[in-house]
Amino acid sequence: MKEEASPSPISLNPACACSSLTVTAALRPDTLRSFCKSLPCHNSLTAPAVSRCGRVFRSLCGEIPQVSYASTAPELSDNTRYDFFSRVVPPDTYQAQAMVDIVKAMRWSFVSTVASEGNYGESGVDAFIQKSREDGFDRYFISRTLENNRRNIWFAEFWENNFSCKLSRHAVKKGSGLKKCTNQERIGKDSNYEQEGKVQFVIDAVYSMAHALHNMHKELCPGKVGLCAKMDPINGTHLLKHIRRLNFAGIAGNPVLFNADGDAPGRYEIYQYQIRNKTAEYKIIGHWTDQLHLNVRTMQWPGGLRQIPASICSQPCQAGERKKIVKGIPCCWHCERCDGYQYQADTYTCKMCRFDLRPNENHTGCVPIPIVKLEWSSPWAVIPVLIAVLGIMATVFVVATFIRYNDTPIVKASGRELSYVLLTGIFLCYATTFLMISSPDVGICSLRRIFLGLGMSISYAALLTKTNRIYRIFEQGTMSVSAPRFISPASQLVITFTLASVQLIGVCIWFAMDPSKAIIDYEDQRTSNPTMARGVLKCDISDLSLICLLGYSMLLMVTCTVYAIKTRGVPETFNEAKPIGFTMYTTCIIWLAFIPIFFGTSQSTEKLYIQTTTLTISVSLSASVSLGLLYMPKVYVVLFHPEQNVPKRTRSLKAVVTAATMSNKFNPKAGLRPNGEAKTELCESLETQSSSKAATALRQYTLCFPMGANGRQKQQSGIILLDVILGDPPHHCHKLTPGKG
């Protein structure tokens, strides 16, 4: 082939930093060589170098298009700065996208990358791509010599550097170690040869420029050989249009074309390092051209597995767990459960639920805490209600019996007025159970405040009035012949209602200071396990308020017990002193048992049920004790032994007091005996004409002196109570005449 001595319009400088093909119509080869040598050249291709080269060319030669075969910097896609720049290699952005697609397809989130040292960082896959690109170019290039490659103005320089020799036109300096080139050297035989990995793209770049010039020549110089006037000089803008319109098959069979930014489409083959029959090789498992195409079946993984292995630093957190990032490794984290009353506010944060809310099952949000109250169907309510119902029925039965036999001696002797008041208090005690179990609201809570302590206050006020009356009569009989004050039925009622009104006044003051209301207590059953948390619907009565509410009733009960103890020596045939005493002793035991049970369960999750049940049962039992010990014996006599419900003898208060005073004269030391233990009885031998005229004139009295074991009679103090039915007078009674010692 005949060499072409004329300068080529397409020049290639693979060593220059601009790494591009430059079209020139005015510069001769020697001028171009000296110009390009003056540019800073590097082994790697950088965007700043290309930018600098492009600016120099544009300032010297005008608008000259450039087609790069190796510059992959993403910055070169900026048309505002590099508008005349094109390249036959895809930018690094495509390669990065291909790698991202691979990682996504494998569902990997934690991978490592290995890159060679340098500003480009070629991966190991590029070496195998270079191996797969070995084709006829190697045979062509190896066959090049100084004789058959004169058209390449840089080939002689390459020859000297490759074989470490000097051509004849250069003098060989002594001691330099260089020899004279003989033109018999051969590439790949007398020197190491390895194909440059970008040769494919160099060829495609040369062909791109050639095709663009050819198409431009056909358009501007149709039918002419060589350059015509329209192409002398060449219009770079017009040439750039032809370059951007190119679409032909490159040396590797891939299409060569450019997008609007002058970039070639991204084309990558994906390799996997595999071992077959103890031989390692890279095998193509897919490719990427704008999108990923993987052949998963051809992949191999350690252990002979076919399933794609997981390659992640941290597993995804479950619902209700927050991510705690590992310091310095943003793609690694620890999953922490939002425990207790916390919920997952976002990926990295747990927050506390509001006081009336609790986290849902998976702790991703908050839900209202269930509201509970004592239900009628609960076993904690059934037992108190059953006791209350039976107590109310018994109370109504006693009241009905007393009304039916209102004028009989036993009913009259029991003090009818105070009995009805006491029975009313007992009824209210039983009725309190229904208020305590009813669903709390403003009305129910108000009634609880009023009647919880009122029933017991009325009951104990009536009992206190009775015991106080008995005690005062005892004391009066030993000191004076005059009757005690305020012992009439009307006076007794006034005293009872006065004592009970203190309770009502206290409740009214409480209402004025703190109106009653129903509340939901979320702290009462706020357990460590949120699923067990409950809000308790209750009245705003604290434990301290309850103590104050029942405190006055307790004071009346204790005072009544003290008087019952003082009158415990009264003979059984006289009035109700001993039954009242037994009633108060039993009531005290009940309330002493109530206190530790009620306050000992204040921290229990079952507090609502235990305390309500304990309180209602204690109140009902107190009422039951009073009803059973004070009134059931009387009802039994009235209904089943009517023969005992008859008047026998009555006495007047004046006669009794006179006799008691006279008996003290016989035995001055009798009053010193504790609690009136002397058993002298005052007997009346004169029957009155009518029970309603028991206080008529007395004709004679008898002091009874029971015989002792030694035959001597013992004198005892006289004791008398009003409205008491006595048995037959004892034997050995001596008659006395009033006014005579």
C-alpha cells in the first residue's frame, strides 16, 4: 500500500491529556505535534485536562468538535461548558447505575467495592472485558513497522520508546545504553505487548469522525472529490450536528451513537467469578443497557447454592422497633423495641403514649385504655348485693311486725320511737350497697357522700342515746330521788337527730368545698404490662376522704361502746343494756377487721373490687348485728310466744329512786361495789289499776334481801328502769312504808 505523505485531516494523540480526536484543516503535522506536546499529559484522563484542552483548541482553532474515546467524567456531559465535546464511551454515571441495578436485583444492601489506585479507579471487571475484546486489531497492530506505518506521525516516537533504540536520524550518545534501531524489531516479539483496553473505543472514535466528515462532505460537496469551498475551513457547528446524528455499528458490533449531551449509551457486560472443574473464570451472567438483564440461573454461590445470598449489615426492624444507627456506619443499625407505654413515632424514635392511652399490639401507635367499673354480674358485687337484699327484707319484716304489734308491751317497752329511727338507719346501711356498686356519675357520687355515713350515724346515734339514757338513770338513782333530765321519748328523738345532723352538716360543707364528680383514674391500675392497664371509673372519694366520711360514725360507735361497758352489770331482766353491749362489741370487731383489709389492698390491681366489697359487707354486717341482737328476739317472742307479751308489774320512777336511796342507807358501801354488782331487788307489791297509770300513788314497797349461805340476809342497792316488764318478785321480801326509815 502506498503511503500518504499529505497531512491527515484526522489526527489522534493518545497521550495528550485531552484524550480526544481533533479535526484540523489548517495545522500541519509538525505544528500539531509541537502544540500537543506543549499540553500537560497524564496517564489517566481527567475532566479538567479535557476542559483545558478544549479551551485551548477553541481559542486557537475556533469551534472544533472533539470526540473522546476514554474520557468518562460526568462533568463532560455539561453542554454549557463542553458544547463541542462528544465521546464514544459512556460516562461513569451509567456504570454506577448498572452497579446499582445489580445490587438491587440481588437484594443486597451492604456491599464492598474494590478499585485500583488512581483517579478513575478501574475495576477488575475491565481487565476481563479487555481480554474478551482481543480480536483482529492485535494482528494488525503487531504487523505494523516503520515501513508500512509512515502515515502515523507519532509511530516513530512510539517505536523508539518501545524498543529502547534510536532511529538513524538521531545520534546515539555514548554511555546512554541505547542502540540504533534496525527496523527488524517486531512488536510483541522483541518487546512486551499488551493491547490497550480502550483500543475498541479509539477505533470507534476515529470512525465517528470519519463518518461525520463523510456525511458532511456528501451534503456540502456532492459529487466532488476533496474539500470544496464550503468545507474550507470546516464549520465546527455543522460538523457537530453530523456527529450527533451518527448511528453505526462499532468495531465490537455495538451501535455507536450519541445523545443530546454527546454521551454514548451505557453498555456493560456483567461477569461473575466462578469455579468450574477447579478452574476459575469470569462468566457473563447478564448485561446492562439502560436497564438490567440478569440470568440468575447461570449464577453460582459458595456451597453450591442457587439461591441469591443475603448481603446486608442489619436486618430490617420489625413493627414497633426503632433503628439505632451504629456509629460511623450509616447502613448498619441495631433494632430496639419500643417497650412499656412507648410507641414507634418514626423510624428512629420511640415516644410515650398519652396518660389515657396505651400502645397497640405492635407498638406502632396508641389506643385508648379500657375503662372498668364494678359490674353487677361480678362475683365481687353479687355477694354484697345478696347480703343487702336479705338485710332489707329482714328490716322490712321487723318494721312490719312492730307496726302490726305497735301497742303490745314488748314493742312499747323497747322504746318505739327510737326503734323506728334505728331501723331506718339499718335500712340505709343496707341500701348503701346499691349506691356503691352502681355506675359512678355525678348523682350517684353525691348520694354516696350523703348516705354512706348517714345510715351508720343514725343507727349509732340511736344506740348511743339509749345507752346514755340507761347510764344516766343508774347514776341518778344513786345520787338523788329526782328523775334525770331528757329521758322522755321526745327528748330522745331530739338528741338522736341532733347527733345525726352533725354528719349531714359535714357532708354539706364537703359539697361546698369540693363538688361531687365522677373521674377516671388511670394510675390505679397502670401496670408494668400495658395490655393489663385499665382506667377505673370511680367517684372522687379518696381514702382520706372516706376516713373523714366514716370517722364521725366511728366516733359514735366507740362512744356507744364505752356506755355499753359502763352498763354491762345491769341484770338481764332490765331493759336492753346487755344486748346493746353485745351489739357494739361485735361491731367493733367487724370494723377492726375492715381497716387492715381495706387499706392493705391500696396497692393491689384489684383495689376497686376488694375495697368496695369489703366496705359494703362491713356496713351490712354492722347493720345485721344490730338487727339480729336487738330486734330478732323481740320479734320471736311477739310472733311465737305471745303469752310472754303481757304486762306483769310496773313501777314508777319516783318509787324506784326512793327505794334506791333508802337501800343505800342500809348498806353505805354498796355504792362502792363496781358497776352495781349488788343484786338487791326492789319489788313492788301493789298492782296498779292500769298500765297507763303506772305513776299513781304508791302504798307500800318491799326491799328484798335474798338469804345468804350463812342464813344472813344481804342488803343490795335498788335498781329501777322505766317501762320494764319484770318477773315475779323474789322471796323473802320485807315491806316498807314510804317515809318510814
